[in-house]
Amino acid sequence: MPETGPAIGGPAPGGGAAAASGTGVAVASGGGTAAAPASAPRRLRHPEAREIAILMLSALGDAVHVLPVANALRRAYPGARITWIVQPVPHRLVAGHPAVDEFVLFRRRRGLDAWRSYAELRRTLAERGRRFDLLLALQVYFKAGLIAALTPARTRLGFDRARARDANWLFTNERIPPRPVGHVQDQYFEFLEHLGIDPAPVEWGLAPTAAERETQLGFFAGLDRPAAALVVGTSKPEKNWPPERWARLAAALDQDFGLRPVIVGGPSAAERTVAAAIVRASGVPVVNALGDDVRRLLWLLDGARLVVSPDTGPLHIARAVDTPVVGLYGYTNPRRYGPYRKFTELVVDGYARAPGEDYPCSMSHRPGGMERVSVEMVLEKIERALALPPRTR
């Protein structure tokens, strides 16, 4: 697909894999796709829409959550042009997705040059002659609100006033109805339901290309055993697991489960430091596959036997490609931010202050929760992951 730009709820952990969502969406226990139950056709709220924009700028995990929305829009509006306004890093993950006709890049600058980012975006939209019938403002921050205001659109659909942060609601002229806090994916599906679009079947459509498959096969053929991908860093230190526990886990994966630990993630100094500490302390061969190529990250996660990850983008990528993922949660609420409707039984729940705590779905953080995630808890979930039926491709 062409690239344009200025430079151009989930169930409680342990719940069933195919539990019904808060929006009534069914998700299959395999491959990330499910047939919708038979129901009367829905009436589109904006049947005339031919130019549709999605506004979701940043974060790999959020970009993954947008993909089922884009696929549902394509099914509902097969003749429309769908444009996604996005920042460069998540764009590299989703570029070429078949549901999206065009990506417009927002290249964010900071400080005194910040205004240039918005001016360049507005100029790009004008040069391309983009005037949208419908804009889905899926992001709730002030920055995204400014972009929504600068984007020519007849209908700017956003969150209700209670959930829109930073006065973001001021930049929209149509809003979804208020609802209690739910899973992030279900929250995006509320936009579809408001528009009269069935989110089901839930499809991500995220996979390595044929060329990436060849590279992937070569990488994994060079390992002496199946790989366990370890995502050792996030953007928030409070979500990270201690390096010494990662080292103990790596040793157990090698010695007790016959898996090769492969460290995956980004190129940050913090991740490199943690990776080096794991390699030194584990006492077993550990492959350090950190890098700055998000498409490489995709095929690493896709090719692994399983993934172990805290709450961060790669966890949701693993879910989208149907790789069993053991989620490490302590700081964030897994009922809101956990893997969507599958692998919930593999979540290690350090968010609960006591085993079995029936906490609500919320955006509240619990500092220190990752300390409650023990190596033994993770190993128990790994046993469960390895007992799952093999994936089909």
C-alpha cells in the first residue's frame, strides 16, 4: 500500500480462551479468527462514507489493536478508501496491510519545533486532497486531538467525555456512548458498534511476508532446539521483571524444558543492559536477538514455540500471530491490558494482591506488583503453554 506523509475486556486471567467479549464479539481459540453468531444485518450509521481515516499514532500494542478495526471497516465499506494516520515506528509494523489503502505519517518533533509536525501533516493532507467523510479518533490525548482538529473530516468520532483525556472530546463532533472500563480491544470495538459494524470475525491479518518467512526459517534452523522468546524490557520500568529472575527462567527453559532462550525486543540501552545480565547469570546458552527492526521482531515472535513477556507491544503481537504467550502482569491490570480472549490462562497475575483476588477491570496501576511474579509461577504457566495443541499455519 502507498505510504504518504510529510516526507513522502477481557475475562479474568484463567478464563476460557473463547469467552464472549464485553461487546459480544466471538474469538476463535485458534488462529485469531472467529465466525460471528447468526444475527440480523446491522444498519450502518454512515452508509455514505467513502473516505475514512483512522487516527492512532503510537505504541505497537495499540497498532495491533487497530488491525481488527481496520479489517471490520474494510468488510463494511469494501469500496471506501481507508487512511491511517500513524507515527513511523508502528507504521513499520503494519505497512502494507491489505485493509488500509494509505498511511499518512506524523513525524513528531519536540520542543520549539513541535508545531512543524502538525503543519507538515496538514500540508500533506491538503496536497493529497484528503477530505474525510469519517474519522475514527481512537487516541484520547491532546496531541491526537490537535491532529483530529487539523484533519478535514465531516464526522470526527471520538470517545465519550468521561474517557477522553486532556479535553480531547473538544476536538470531536460525534462520540461513542459512555461505558465502564473494559479491555482496550473491546474499547476500540465500541467505535464499530456505534457505526453499526460487526467486529466479528476478529482478524488481525498480521504475518511475515514470504521473504521474511525465508529469513525466519534460516534463523530458527540455526538453533539447536525450539525457541522461547523472552521480551525483557518495556517503556515503563514499573512493568519490568527483575533481571535475576529472567536469568533463572532462562536456565530452567534450557535445562528443564529443552528450549533455547532467545531475548527479543528493541535496541534501548536498558534492554541491552538487562540482556547482558541474563546472558552472564543464566549459565546456559542464550541468544541475544535485540534489534530495531519491528518486522524482524514480528517473525521472531511468530516463529517461537512460546513467548514470555510483560505488558508491552510484543505480547500483543504474539497474540495476533497466535504464538502462546505467558504474560507477566503486576503493574497493569490484565483484565484491561491482557492478551485478547486467548492465552488468558497463561497470564501470571501479580496484579492481584492475593491469589484469587476478584479485582475489577480498571486503568489503575499497582506499583511493586511485578515483585509478586515469581519464577515458579512463570514455570507453571510455561508447562501449560507447552501442553496446548500445536498451532496450524
